[in-house]
Amino acid sequence: MTGPCEWLATRTSQRTLARLTLAFAAGFVVLGASVTWYVGSVGLSMGAMAYDGDDRTVVIDASERAAFASHYDERTEVGWCLYGTTNESHVRIAEVVPAAPVSQGSERVTFTCLPETAGQLLAGENAALLGTVHSHPGHDESELSGLDIALFGRLSPLVDVMGVYTEADGPAFFTTGSMTNPLDTRVVGDGTDGPGDGQPRNRSARLLNGSADPAVRDRSR
């Protein structure tokens, strides 16, 4: 009985066989690299739970922060795309854009930020994607779930920030260097430039007083 290798050899030239061998070898290399990246990124996300070493401050205008509340839906998860810049001391969120969902439910939402980024480019707006925020309806604290952490590990080469929004707690922003505790947040341009009336009940520890024109020298990452 002729095996598959012998059968292939009798029906192809040496050159074609060599090309097929190279194609299969390249495929295995790509597959191995993909598996290594996937496993390594999950390991990164899980290992990041052990420390909170990112001491940068998130700076966001009050008008942009209000986009979370205006787009929130208590019946289903929703998402937002974040655009802005970063430097060694700050994460500057310049624009918050509601995301068009690919799929959506009460406990999960999927979106890509590709159409939103294309729209930013076409409109001549800031198209430097910082990261994403999604809501957790019915929760009291804005924190990453175990699934969020695993997903963030896989997305970390593409985005810098993952945020969670709850109606009670407001938005909280995390990085791979700070997954269990959110970054401090400075809200500017609201007339008070810091925590004031109407702020979520337990955000005082995360909000920092700031000026209306913070001294942040941003650069694209």
C-alpha cells in the first residue's frame, strides 16, 4: 500500500515537492509563533495581577468623560474607543468614541474599533488608538474581570489601556502594569478640575486635583 508521502512524490516534480515542503515548514513556524505569543501574552496578563507598578495619571476632559454616561445602557454591555497620547507620567485621553458592537449581550460585548478609527482618520481627528472601555451593567465597582485580564494580555501589543465603566463607580482605567488597581484619574475642564458634586461615590481616591490646562507634554506612542 502506497503511503501519502510516496503517493505525493510520484505525482509531483522535485521542485514542486520542495516548494510544498517549504510552505508547510513556514506554516508550522507561523503556527508555533502564534501559539507562543498567545500563551506568553496570557502569562503576561496573569503575572501582571501580582503587581501594580504603573503610577501614571490619566488626564481626561470632563466633556469626554461624560460620553461614558451618555452612551451607557443598563440592559446590555456597551463599548467605547479611546484616542489620545501617552508619555512617561500621563495617559492623555483626547477623545472617547462609542463603539459599534459586532455582538452584544447583557454580560459581554465585542467590538473592534476599526470603523471608529477609520472615521477618525476620514474626519481628520486624532486616530491614535489608546485602548478601549466597556461597561459592566449591574456592578458597583469598575474593575477588570478574570476574562478581561486574559483578553487584555492578548491585546496588550495593540492597545495601552483597558477601562471598565459602571454607573455607580464611573470609568476606571487599567494598563498591563496595573491590572488590579486603576490608574489615578484627573478630570479637567469641568469648572472644578477635580472631584466634585455628582462624581461617583468611591472615586475620590482615584481622582486627582488638576489645573484646567495640565502641564502634560504628550507624545504619540
